[in-house]
Amino acid sequence: MKALPSTRGTVACALLLCCLATLALSAESPKTASRTEVVFDRPDDYTDWKLSDSADWYREAVFTALRSYLAKESEKMLPDGYTLKITITDIDLGNRASRKVPSASGAPAFMFNYVVTDASGAMVRQGAENLRFFTDFGNYRHSIETTDLTTDIIREEKPMLKSWAVAKLADLKQH
């Protein structure tokens, strides 16, 4: 079917506008590089066997959630120019799938080292942590600031990680 001469320009113009709109919507704004690096050291040896022996998608989902959450929390507390490197050496997601006898509370646990450096690369703070969070998660969930708590794969671990970040990083902006 032959298009009428008067509609050819309109169709071409509409097609061009659709293409431009699609490009504009798909163009991402430049993201700033995260100042927090999270490294998972020897994850095949983690206490939580589901992380060490499970399907790659599950491990990556947990690791991605941890990276994202730790970056989000630490970015609020790091002064401009400072960076944080966390090397996680063990994870136990509580009673979910532990290689060892789980604690009575089923509390999640993390072992990691961290280093905070300033803009010149000088070490400002470092430490080794062995966190096991014994809290009533049912009551604490109402106070944690998140909107995706019911679907987040690390919902049980967020309170502990946030508490650690506040305790170890919050005072850095005062220096």
C-alpha cells in the first residue's frame, strides 16, 4: 500500500521522535565509582555451606546485595576522598545453612578485615571484625530504614552491618 505524501513526513517524524525518546530514556547518567570495595576471600570455605556449595546465582545474589548495602551505608559516613576496603573471610547466614552447629539464636555472623584510607592513600583506620548479631530481629525490623526488607536476601544481616558501620565509620566525618 502506498502512503499518502502528506503522511510520509508525519510518520518519519514520529519514528524519529520515538528513536530519540528511547535513546534519552536508555542513556544512563554517569555513575560515580563506589568508594567502598568489598572482596569475598575464599568463599568456598565459608561456614555457610549454601554460599560455598550452592548455585552460582544464589551466591552472586547474596554477594551483590552485601556489596550494595555496605557501599550504601558506608558512603553516608565516609568523608570526601576517603575509601573503604572490606575483605570478608567468612559468612554464616545463621540457621539457614551452616556447616557448623548453629548458635541457639541462629544469628548471622561475618568475619572480615577493613581498611579506610584518605585521599592521599594514607591508612586512617583498620580493623578485624568477628560479628555475630544476637538481637530480636522481629522487633528490630520495624526500626531499620529500608523499604525492601521483606524481599531482601540479606534482611536478617542488615541490622548488624548497619550497626557496625555506624560504630566504626560514623565519626570519620568529624575529623
